[in-house]
Amino acid sequence: MLTRSPFILFVLAGLLGAAVASAQMYDAKRHPDWSGQWQRIGGVQWDPSKPLGRGNQPPLTPEYQAVFEAGLADQAAGGHGNDTNYLCLPGGMPRAMTVVYPMEIIITPATTYIAIETASMFRRIYTDGRKWPDFVEPTYLGYSIGKWEDADANGRFQTLTVETRYMKGPRTFDQSGIPLHKDNQTIVKERIYLDKSNPEMLIDEITTIDNALTRPWTVTKKFRREKNPIWFEHVCAEGNHHVLIGKENYYVSDDGFLMPARKGQPPPDLKYFKQPAK
């Protein structure tokens, strides 16, 4: 005969009560409907209203403008410049919110999740009223605290404001290699809301505060909703033939041999391999 410990029943009752209380805290009628799949509108440049590269007019300090120019010169010569995504490193924040591949937003009582198909990036935005912790292990996506706002005072939330800190690098704004400061003291602030004239469009106003910039840089990203989405798996490492040796990027050919990735590239140092006898 199956018996149940009074202690176990007590714990289960407590967990059930907590779940019910949590459900009561979350009122779906107050939160916006951000369901579905969100696809970017515009290109992959950081400011979608301007051209990729120099045309994006990043407000960089002279030091980091020089870093940017050196990266562009390397790309023009066949390299990758400052962009590290070719090695399958995640773009991190704020670049993740370019949403190269679609994203899904999941709203729960204490946390709003943003699942981005690109490199399977997964953001957690804590909306439970917590304070900033004394220490957080830095990550590419950082640590995000958000707050729901009822700007119209109609009893419904319209806007999610978010602040993200504790990011690690290397990170760039986009594939042209617009750099962020190597000190990784970046702060990203967002205002996310539906377009009042078109509820099938999501807007993200993103302000980046970084020591590579002469001023906070604000751009606006827009996304359109697909209500009947098809999701794909994006695994960067699958079929990636790039190999970083020292500071040089090489390429593995289809027949398994190391080859140069750009014209005139010297071969890697093979000092740890036995050289054939002459």
C-alpha cells in the first residue's frame, strides 16, 4: 500500500500554494500580447535607417574610430576585421537585438524571456522588482532588469523598459565591426512597445552607453509579427570551416586541408609538428 509522508504532503501543499499565488500576481489582461514570431524590418546594420559601415556614423572616440577604420581596412583586404561572429562567438548585447534571425518573446510573472534564433541566444529580463546584485559573472548577453509601464494610465502595460549591464567581450555593434570598449562597462537601455497604429509591429528603442562612444547612441529597431511561424535551428558551429591560429584566421577546405583565408596569407607556425626528414 502506497503511503505518503506528512512532511512531503506539507511541502507539496506549499509549492501548490506558491504556484497559485504566483498565478494570481500575473494578470494576462494587464500585459500586452507579444506572442508570435518577430522578424526584423530593415538590414543588419546597427542603425537600420543608415547604411552599413561608415555610413552608420557611429559616435566613436578618436581611439575607437581608429580601431573601426583598421577593421574596415582588414575586411577590404579579405579579412574579418573586428567582427568575431565568423568564429561562432555570440553577438551579445546590444547586437543581439538586431535579430538577424527571428525572435520569440515569452512573458511570465517575474521574468520576460527573449529567445533569438541567431546562435540560440536567450535573454532573461527580470521584472520582479529586484535590485542590482553586487556581483554578476559577465556574459555576452549581460544581466537585464526590466519594468512594465502603464504610460496611458488605462490599467494595461504598454512598455517594457530594460537596463542591461555586466556584459563581456569581444562585442561589436554589427558585422562591419563597429567596436565597443574593451573595458566592457557597457550599459544598454531599451524601451520596447507595440506601435499604437499597428499592433503587428514591435518597436525597440535602444540606447547604448559605452566608453568607446562620445555620447549615448540611440537607434530604433522595428519588427513585424508572424502569427503562424515556422522556426528553424541555427547552429553556427555546424559547417563552420574557419580556424583561428594565433591572430590569423584560416579555412579548412572541403577535402580537409588547411588553406589561406585571404590572398597572400602566410602559413601558420608548425613548430610543434615533426618536420619530415630531408
